[in-house]
Amino acid sequence: MTVAMAVSDGGLPPGIAARFLREDNLDAALSLSQEAGWNQTTADWQIFLELGRVIGLARSDGGIIATAATLPYGRDFAWISMVLVTASEQRQGLARWLLRNCIDELLARKLVPLLDATPVGRAVYKGLGFPRLLDDAPSGRQHSRGVGPRCCAPCCDDPCTQGAGLATDCRLRHRGVRADRSALLRRLANRLPVAALVAERHGRIVGYLFGRDGRNMSQLGPLAAVDERVAVALLTQAIARVPPPLVIDLPERHASLGEWLSTLNFGVERTLTRMAYGRCKAFDDSAQLFTIAGPELG
């Protein structure tokens, strides 16, 4: 069941209406991502409902045929993702309509829309006002169905421990990111506890890693660290604890970490390009952000 009218239906084909979704629409939203072969679970959709908004398009019988989600981070920017249209309703401009609606809503709230684009979606987003961020290189999705030797990590003297209560630690802020993402991190901390790790040096946090379970595979990220040695130490422990298949979305600037992952039978599955609406400068300093939470979460 959908909620009362919350967004304009202007420009939609006849017989299709727009609604903001709520918790009793979770099964319908999950069905769309499953149809597309995506990795999201009900818990992922719950994040968007709790921390952001999900717009759904429905036929007169109430069935959800398309979605798009927005996830604000602080007062500066918000993520757009989960743009899905069921196969039988594609090629009607529904995805473009959803994107335009999300953009307009965020701009009205004085938030800059951001997203991670696949190669297929890049041209569409560019036509809607998303240039590639000039100071933020693409990410590569590292995918492994079976992990090889785990003895390749350089020595790191900083102890890595499982991070119970990690996301609520007041010392922990998302390094290199201006906005406070603690609400997201708290939810991720409970998704894959064996991969929620923290590295400390002289009582100071120098790195952390989160992970989450998925429908098809587990994802490791976000990972933030003061240097690559700490990042490798965190990943080494997580990879040893979490069974494959695994995915890691790794910014291109950390290509040497990708080379190390290749020794563990990881390989690049696809590239992602971080894009912002009407802006060519990144919000983040990604030097210490070694892996992202995933293209749907930013």
C-alpha cells in the first residue's frame, strides 16, 4: 500500500502516480532490486526509509513499478541511488522523471545532489547536469568469489580489534568526509559484526572498517585509515573472517591497494564515476578514504 500523495505526478504517463514509500512497501522495493540482480537486502532499503526518502511510482492497482532514493548527509549534499524500473515498464522515461524529481527536491532543500554512476548511466546523468568530479577519480568494484593466500599484507604495528560500539565512539568521524555519517555507520556496525574493525595507535583511532551482508555477496567498506599499511591490516583481518563472495569499491587513487587485492584473487568487475549536480569540485578529501560503503550509500 502506498501513502497519500506527496509528490507531483506532473509529466508522468497516464495511470502512473508518484508516492513517498514507507515500511509496508519494503517487499515491493526489494522485489525491484532483486529483479535487477542487485545486492540490496531489506536492511538496505530500511536505511533509505529511516535516514532519507524513497520515491515510488505505482500503477492504479497500487503495484510499485519504479523507485529512486535520496540520502542526505549533513547540510551540504545528499546521495541519489536505487533508481529502478521494472522491466515491463522501461523506456517510458520513468527513470529520468525520478532523477529529475530527486534533483529538484534536493535543490529546494539547498543540498547538492551526488551519485556514483555506472558506465551505462554516466551519459544519462551528464545530460541531467552531473559533470564528472574533476578532482575525484572513478572507483573500481573489486570482486572475489574465492580468496587466495592471505600472507601478502605488510607488517602493521597498529592493533586491529573488532569494533563493538565502534560507530558511537565520539572520536570516530569519517576521515576525509565533511558531513557526519554516524547515523549510517551505526546501522552498518550491526550488519556484518565480524568486519566492524578499528585500528588504534597510542590510544588514538587511526583506521576503521565496516561491512554489510548482501543478497548475493558481502561488501567491505567504508574503510578509512591514516595510511595504506593500516588499510591493508584492516582488510586482511576482514577478508580472513568474511567468507566469499566479497566486493570492495575502491577509489582509483588507491590503485596500489587494488594490486594487493589482485594477489588475493580479487579483480575489477566494473568502474564507477562520482558525479555532482552543477559542481566540479568534490566535497571529500578522499586520500584517507580507501573504500566506500557502496555506490548506493556514497
